[in-house]
Amino acid sequence: MSENGETSRAGAGIFDVMDMGLDQDACWRAVVARDARFDGRFFTGVVSTGIYCRPVCPARTPKRQNVVFHRTAAAAEAAGLRACLRCRPETAPDFAGWRGEAARGGAWRGTANTVSRALALIEAGALDVGDTEALAARLGLGERQLRRLFRQHLGAAPVSVAQTRRVLLAKQLIHETDLSMADVALAAGFGSVRRFNETFQALYGRAPSDLRRRKTGGEGGGEAGGAIRIDLAYRPPYDWPAMMDALATRRAADETVADGVWTRRLRAAVDGADGSVMVRAAADGKAAVQARIDALKALPGVLARVRRVFDLAADPEAIAHDLSADPLLRPALVARPGLRPAGDWIDVGEDAPSDRLIADDGDLLARAERWRPWRAYGALYWTLSEEFRHDRTG
């Protein structure tokens, strides 16, 4: 929000809404300025070095003629680039804003939502245990159509997206935990240590153990059953007290909230492992996660569900920009930036979580059509705006 109450949208200018291409010149200006608002919205491919970076990378700015921009890390790796060891693309916040851009083209219940559902399944490990054909069948479409949608929206095939997810999670575990390389391979979703080693050798020209620059040590170890501590990035602002209050009031059987820490009990029948996961606010833009699981291969699915529960992929700037068009919501957006709906641990919805609305108020349902694809957020701010109006008239 700017001081006059208007919302600027940092990423609006980098996408061509019709084909989801990138405006290369707009991306270049963001890189030159190292504009943190664009972190995770695209990745900078430096063809002269074969590396891709976040727009906030502290390394010397490359020459313009050596740079090509990619919408996703998967697209950059599909182009033959490897992740920068300095800015660590695996730590960039997830970006779901492309779903909103696609919605402006009328796809809020169409192709963008299908890709969103596919991404959630991939993040939970669908392509670690199955193939693209099975994934497409779960989504009710053909394999060729699914590959086409991924190319359109993400610039990479589903298998490339899955491999990039595995590689980046493994890279983060190497940097942030003291898990053995064999355990890292298992926890990141690789089918074998051999495949893990081959992938890293192909991408980085070195063994994965060579990427570990420091010994982490300390408490928590990182063995199966021990504590795995990892930070998950999100894009501020984030109203942590409101989120914790929402999680506490829903009183889920396997969840508790105490002293600013949310804890979820894990069960093998649901999560593929027994144990627990704890989440709290860390430094600005980070959620600190501590998982204790007796089966490391369950970690990707657990982290995917944590991201969903805490809505870590949200783009608050895009949401505020769009919802501010409603004059009744605008004061609440200014007063309480960063509200996010708490997600379900087990997600079975057909619509994107951002667009789900449970209400029996006819007036609200009609008004909420203006809020697509952010109806879930609009409902939060609608309740807050109702409280504001009650306070003024009461």
C-alpha cells in the first residue's frame, strides 16, 4: 500500500497476461535495482556462466546481452542452467501470482486452476511415486494436454518441475541441516542415492556433498526420527497473530497452538510417517519449521501441507491491489495488511484455495464475484470491514 491508499503491483508489468510471457526489459530493470518485490516472480538466466539467480542476487550484475529471464526455476533448469550457490534460488518465496494474472484472462476456473492443482500434487510427491500419465488422469485430462498447460503457464514440463523441486529441496537440506547425503536424497524425494548423485553431478559438475560449505551440528541431528529444521520463505506482509488465532480456534484434533507455535501430530495413515511438525514465525519472510518424522521420504508431503496450511505461496501485493478495487474492503486492507486464510492439512477442494468461499449470505456471494480469484481473502477482509462499520455506528 502506498501512503495515499493506492496499491502498486510490483509484478503486474512483467507478465504478458495473454500468453504469460515475461517482459524482458521490465525484468532487467528489476535485476539492476535488485528489487526485492520481484524475488520469486522470475529467475535470471546468465547464459555466459550457465547459472540462474534470483533478482536480488548480490553478485555483480551480468551484461544485458548475456541474460534471459525465466518464469520458474524449473524453466531455467530445463534450459540447461544451474542454481546459483550465492543467492540460493531454493530459498526464494513461492510465487502463486501467475494464477491471478491468468484469472484476468478468464481462467480462474480453467487452465490456471488445473495447473495449480497439479503443482500441489507434484509438491506432495505425485511424480516421485508415479508418472505424468497417472498425474494427468487424477486431474481428468490427457497427458499431452497437461504437458501443454505446464509449458504455457510455467515454461517447463511436469517432470522438469518435479525434478527441480527435488533438487532445490535437496540443496536446501544440504545447506541447512546435517543430514547425511543418503538421508538428503531420501528426504528430497529421489528414488535412489545413485540418481541423486547423478542429478547433482549433471547440474553442478560436482558431488552433492561438495555443496555443503559448513558443518551445521548442534541439536536436532537430522536423522530419521530426529528434528529436521528448515526455513520456508513467504512474501511479506504476513499477519502471524491472526493466523495463529485462526488455527487455534478451529480446534483440529491433531493440532495445537501454544506460545506462538503451531504443532501438528503426524500419522502414518495420513502423512506417510508418524511424528510431529512445528511451525513458528522466524525472521521477516521466513517460517521456521521443525519436523520429527520416522520416515524421511514423507518430508516433501509434510512441507507441502505446511505451505498450504500457512498459505506461504500467497502474493499479498497482488491480492491487496485487486481487492482494493472494492471500496468497502479498502479500509480493512490498509488497516490489516497480510491477512491469510488458514488452509486445510488435507486438501480435497476442486477450486484453488484462494478462491474458495463458504457462505450462505446472498449479498456477500454476489459481491464476492468481484473478488475473483481472491474470494477467500475477500471474505476475511469483508468480516473485518463489517467490524469497522459496526464500531463506527455502534
